[in-house]
Amino acid sequence: MNETILKKNKGKYSIENVPINDITEKFGTPSYVYSKKIILNNYLDFKNQFEGIDHLICFAVKSNPNIAILNLLAKNGAGFDIVSGGELQRVLAAKGDPKKVVFSGVGKSQEDIELAIEHNILTFNVESEAELYRIQNSAKKLNKKANISIRVNPDVDPKTHPYISTGLKDNKFGVDEQKAISMYKIAKTLDAINIKGIDCHIGSQITELKPFEDSIKKLLELIDHLESLNIKIEHIDVGGGIGIQYSKETPPSFYEYSKTVKNIIGNRNLKVIFEPGRVLIGKAGILLTEVEYVKNSSDKNFLIVNAAMNDLMRPALYQAFHEIINISQSNSDKKNYDVVGPVCETGDFLGKDRFMSAEEKNILAILDVGAYGMSMSSNYNSRPKVPEIIVDDNKCHLIKNRESFSDLINSEKLLP
């Protein structure tokens, strides 16, 4: 979980056994680069902590949807947490097992629901009564039965950024406990619905155990109440959300988390489903970028680089911190710099007040971007998306091409 992607030997940086300079010479910048070893080690470490209990790890596709990464996880037994039909299609393209897929999200379209039913996914995490009826009607139309869980909003404060908090009563996700009970009663009467589980997901980048404890305890109380109504729950989906260390955070270890979950659930006959994303992939990726200009003034110093907010949205969107390291040798004096991109927005920054030495043409590495980096990127300012590369020991594999300008306009048409 705390494995470091960048290795330094005699002043030279590498990922696994590939020098960074070799990567930039071959693929250019900006580029996303991942370590296969770290991804796999994180996944297997998480999985091993839950040996002895019936469980399934469903990787949160939204955190990094590259099909090479999904395929790596699928080969090692992972399931997947999806929030759209497109993500289901990615799982299928990556040879993932749809019977290990949980479908979350508040706005599932009829087309997406029918696609999921046709592929016999494990369960829908239902987030409204209207959605429950839509799934019933879609399953009946297809002459099938759909498995469902109700996503409960336990009103637990995850103590994270408000934009990635999902378990409070004023968030759009899930339903409150009383509404959940009502929906389970309705679901029991529907002839194309199988009740399978109960679900919650309270947020992302959570660095304390107590919010997890509180939410799981609330789910178990609800399971007991449902049992008294003769509604049988087979699995409990406790979501994802474990944080990573970007700066000074101290998130729980996999061992601490697993111990907490096991202690609370005890010897109940329940399958436990997890939806980790960031904690498996976040520290496994870096964004390499080149300094275009050094701009000094009496008030502020800037390193203007060729990556931008369209490549890495998190700093602009969440004011998120990512460590930035100069991979190149520089003899210039150290100064406080804002590291900014060329996009025409004042909010286009990748890091503020970074004390470092840097010169034009230096290569910088922005760390911990494996999650919600490439997946949130865009073509704003008509900037082509950057490539993705995965390092496997002493080899590099291009897993997504750098876009060209032609890629940007191929789907656009001139007026006749």
C-alpha cells in the first residue's frame, strides 16, 4: 500500500527497472505511467487480508478505466464496481466476468440497465424507488430476473472533501434507512426482482476507521430488521473509500481496515463486497511533464509545464495536493514555484508553492495520480489526451495511444 513508484539510484530515477529518461525519450510528455507491480501488489495484499471470509473485491472502474489495467485485475480474480453502461462495456472488453459486477450510480438509463441484465451482472445497487421499478420493468421485458441491493445512505460523515462525500443525508446517493425498508418490502412483491444484498458507500479518500465502523454497524442493524420481516440478505457491500497518503495523511493500513470489518461482521453468514479504487491504483501512477518556461517576477514564480488541468483535474477541482519531483538535474537556485499549465484558466495549476530547483526542458514527475487522473481528463482547449504506459519490470507497454488532432475532430462535421 505504501510502495513508492519512483526509485532513485546515483541521481537517476526509474520505475521498476526502467529509467524515466528512457520512457520520456520513447513516449514523450505529458504521459501517464503506471507500475504493474504496485497495482498487483496492492490488489493481492488487500485480497489476502480477507482470507477466511466469503468476499469479493470489485475494483471501482471510475478510478482508472484503462482496459489493460482492468484485464490485469480480472486475471487475478477481481470483480468490478461500475457506474455506467460504458464502464460495463469496458469490463467486457477487458475480459472481466459480468457475474462479478455491481452496478452503482443514481442515474442508470434504461439502455444501461437492459445491457446489464442481458449480461447477468451480480447485482444492481438501487438508489431510488423509481429505479427499482425501472429495473423490474426492464427485467420483465427481457424475460429475466434482476438481482438487486438497496444502497443505503447511513448519514455518516466521512470527514473528506465535500465533493467526494457520498454518505450524508444531503448527498444525492442512496436512500435513508426508512426508505430502504419500504423499498425492500416493494422489491419482495416484484416478480422480476431477486433481493440479494444491501449496499453503502460513504465517500472517498477517507483516512479514519470510525466512519467505516459506523456505516457497517448501521447496515447490520438494518439487516437484522429485514430478517424480522422475512427479507433475507445474502451479501453486504461496504463500498470503498479508503484514502492514500498524498501529503501528511495517515490512512489505515489494509490490515487495520480488515480487522475492523471482520470484528464488526463477526460470524454472520454474509458475503462481503468491497469497492476499492484509489487505494489500489492511486500510488501506482505518475504524470510526467516537461518545463516549457520558467517565469519569475517580484511577486510570484511559475514553472509553466506542458501538462495542464485537462490532463490532471484534481488540483483545480478539489485543491488536491500531489507531490512534484524534478527528475532532471538542475543547477538553478531553489525557489517557491507554482507549477501551472498552458490552459487559459487561472485555476490551471498542478501544484502551488513548491520549493524546488528547475529549468526549461526539465522533466517533472507528478506523483500519486493513478486514480482519477486520466479517468477525469478532457480535451479542453483542444488539447489531445496523453498516452498511458505501464511498466512491467524492465519493459514498457503502451496501453493508450497519444491522441492526435485528427482524433479530436473526426466526429465533427462542417455545415453543408
